Amino acid sequence: MNRTIKTIHHTCDVLIIGSGGAALRGAIAARETFPDGKICLVTKSGLGRGSVTGTAVSDRMAFHATLPDTAPGGPDNWRYHAEDIYKIGGRVSDGDLAEILAKNSGRALEYLAGLGVPFVRREDGRFDQFVTDGSDYPRACYTGPETAIEISKALREEVGKRPVEIIENVMIYKLVTRDGKISGAFGINTRDQNPVVLHVFQTQTILLGTGGAGQVFEQNVYPAGMTGDGYSLAYEAGAELVNMEFEQIGLCSVKTHLACSGSMMRSIPRFVTEDGQEFLSGHLPGKSHRQIAALIFGKGANWPISAEKENTVIDIAVFREIGKGRRIYLDYSANPAGFDFNAFSARIKEQYFGEIKQDLGETSRKEKPLMRLKEINPASLSWLKSHGVDLEAGEKLEIAPSIQHFQGGVKIRKQGNTSVPGLFAAGECAGGQHGANRPGGNALMDSQVFGRIAGEAAANLAKTHPKTELSPEIIQNEIQAINEIQSRSGVPVSRAWEKIRRLSYRNAGVIRTEAGLKEALRELGQLSEKSFQVDLKGLSGFFESRSIGIVSEMILRSASLRKESRGPHLFFKSGDDPWPEPAGGEEWEKYIVLRKTEDGMRLEFQKPVPLNPR
């Protein structure tokens, strides 16, 4: 039975999909580059509300930048930054993109500061910078726990000052190509879907700024709408994707989504089950209490899971305990078993004392983790209390290894351009600029560097390329396809959604095995989108479920192909092995590129662009 479908037509020069940091920066850049062009930004929720940039928090969220006075100093200090990006990334990213990020990071920071983002400064007016995971030099700038939120707010205000058409509550679910080039897109309304409204976009250039796909996994810190639409849109349009096996995972608050890095670990809390029992020593045979405490302290600077970092054993232990059906907490009300502050090395003590915000004295410092957290980061206590967790009242903080960032994405080159002419990508949606790992704070910076570059490139292309009109036949075929989807019977979308999230997290989360990945792919294969039935999630829920299904397959197949451990990809021979397989040699310093073919998803290893030597 055909249902009534209303059609709305849009014509623009640059269509920007998403409303996170990369999309907003891209819109500003496109508008400045093509003042007479029509720039349209489409978001499936309210502007900025459904983005990671607009919601993400950590104890001190970083924006990585190399400034003229950043250590080690000198006109070429950006090279050290580029080397960190490339080497820490496991040499599976493009070196020329690392150079672009490093060279342009300072400019991106200064732009945001000019918009009013309140980055913390020292008494002499310089930006305060600290060392984050993956860096030898202090490059991380910050405003506090809500650095990303402050950036999103400033960018939204700036976009609002410009003639950019904003279309909210519309999900772009299909890109249209002609002769292999972008010619348009289709979208549907996401709020009141009775009747369905089909939005037809005629455009010659599209910038994907849709962010990552956290909702593919059961435990994540993403907003509800982050279902990997940009990845699936690009894939279906024929674009290449890269590094999809690398998802940054870290211990996060289940309730507040706070990334428990930095001071949350350097205050050395107890890791306990719901009944208050410490469990780390049972997973770390041969480790003394002092060694375990040192691993926890080091977790503050090496927060994301990484095969190259010994303290990843903590994440593995937590994941295994959760797999037994237990809930895990950080307890700041008492010291861990055998804790002795005096037993710490001089290096750890020096780092701790360097972070003190208010000196509470030796007695308080040794008393319990709460006092140490109050000493080195009192703002985190206030923030947590305002979000429903009162550590000072003795409450514990429930944690879980959570998907926090996608390292891979739609493969881009130096202008943010993809393998499909007219299609650009920036921010977390893009891939190739990051490898297996990245320095902390590089994600926010990346969104601003390539958001600007891709926005400018898309606008310049739009100036010279005429729009191709979508024929009435193409539009009518799309209406018929929507009616067919709404008439299907099968597995309700909500049930398929939850099954995909569960199998992705359990088999492609912290612990990945060949057997587990194979079984997950088998189960996923039984959930073809053709078996989905539209339910209370509506038609937009159907397309989101299709996205998470496609992205889950990308992750599972890529992880299956990489039979080594690198960065957050921990490949075990079996789920019972205490430690994952080691990283392979130079022959594994390749990234996995995938694309859609007539025979399905094709994956192959390719050699990245090397970094120019210093």
C-alpha cells in the first residue's frame, strides 16, 4: 500500500551534512570562500545537539596545537607534532595529512580563541599547555571538562551570523551520483514522520561532517544519533574507507559519559565490583600493590586502550569482569589495598606535585583518593556532583570500556577530498589522517583543520562545476523505494539495532578473536536490511539501523583481516589468553582500505603515504 509522501526540493552549491565541529567549521569556510553561493547545512537533530563536539566531556578536555612557543621551540617545532601523529598512529596513516594537521593546528586554535572560546592562559598571556597521551611535549590546550562544548557553542554562534541555510531534523540517507560524481542527495524528516517528507537536494558538492558511529557499540559515549550515517552514505556512493578496525576505547562513566582520564586515574582510586571487592590483582598475577598503583597512575596519561601500553591490562580486566555480568566502579572513599604514597618513584611524585591545584597537606594526600582528586582537580568533583555523582558523599563511579572515537573513516586526501568527485569529508567521519592511535586532543584539532580545508575546497569546486538536475524519474523511483520499505514485515528495527550493538561490543570491543569476529559476522549476515521492519523508531530508525549494520560489518571484517595487535585493536588467539598478539613487523604497517563492489565489501591492504623525514 502506497503512503502519502510529501516532497520538498532544495538547490544549493555546497551541502554540508552534520552539525559537529567539522561541519560547522566547514560551513563557515565554505561561506567565506563562496560568498555568492548557497551553503546549506543539514542535521538530523537540532543544530549541534546531536554531535560529539557539542556533548563530549573529560576531566580536562584537550585541543592539541603546536604554537610558536610550544616545546621544543623553533620554526620547525610542528615536525615533532607530525612525527607524534604518524609514529603513535602505528605508521598506518598518511604522513602528508599528519603534516597538514601539525602545521595548521596553531591557526585553528587562534581562530577559536578569536571567536571567544575561553582557553586557559598563563599569567604571561600564553596558552596553558600540558602533556597528553601520545605526546612527548606539552601541546594540549583546554578550557576545562567542556572544551568541546565551548568550541561547539562558539562555532554555532558564528554560523548564525552568516547566510547559511540551516535545515534541522532531516536525515540524509542517500547520496546520488551521476557518471561517478556527486549530483544530489535524499533526506527524510526525523521528528513527525506522518506523513513522510522526502527532501530532494540538488548539489554538486557535499561535505560529510557526520562524526563517528558510537551507537554501533553497546557501550559508548556518543549522542543517540551517532549511527555512522556518513560512513554508510560514502560507502553506498562508492567511496573508499580506511582504518575501520581502529576505535579508540577508554574507561568512561556509564552515567555521565565522562572520560575517566588524567586526574581521575592519577588520584589512584580503587577498582571494585558492585559488592566492593577489588579485583585487579586477580588479573595481574605477579604484580605488587605498588606496581598496580603505578599502572593506575600511568593510566591517566595513557587513557585509551593501546596494545603498546602496559596499563591496558586494566581495561582488559574491567572488560572481563563486565563479561561475567558484574558492574565495575571507581571508589574514591578509601585507598587501594597496600597503597603507599611514599613508595612511588620520584618521577611519579614529581608529576603529581606538578598538578596540585590546592595543597591539602601530606596527611590528607595519603588518606584516600578523594583527597588526592580534590588536591589535583577539584573542578572534576563539582562537575560530577552537578551531573548526579557525589564522590564526596561516598558515591562510587560506575565505569565501562566505552567507544570514544573512530580513528578511521571515509578516506580523504589533502583537500579533504574523497575518491568520489564532489564528495568531501572532515572530522571523525574522515579517515587516513589518524592511524591506530592519535595524540590526545588531536580529534578536536582535526575537526577544525580539515573542517576549514574541506569547506574551502568544496566551495571552490562548486564555483566551477554546474549542478546536475535530478530527473523526475529518479525522484519517483525513490518514493516507490520508501513505500516498499514501509510495507515490509520482518525483524523490528529496534530489536535488530540492539542485537547489532551487542555483538559489535562483545566481539569487536576490547577483546577480539578470530572465532568471535567470525561468529559476529555470521550473526550479522542474518540481519540483512531487507529483513528489517519499520517500528516505533520510524523510517529514520530504519535508515539508522541500516547504517549501524553496514558499519558493524566494516569493523568486523577489517578487524578479522588484521591478525596482529596495534593501537586499540587487541587481537587475541582466544578469549582466555592473558595478553593479545604482538604487533607485526613492517609488513603490517599498511592500512586496510575498503569499498563496495558488485560482489560485496572488498578489503585490501595498501601502503600509506610516508612521513617526510625531519
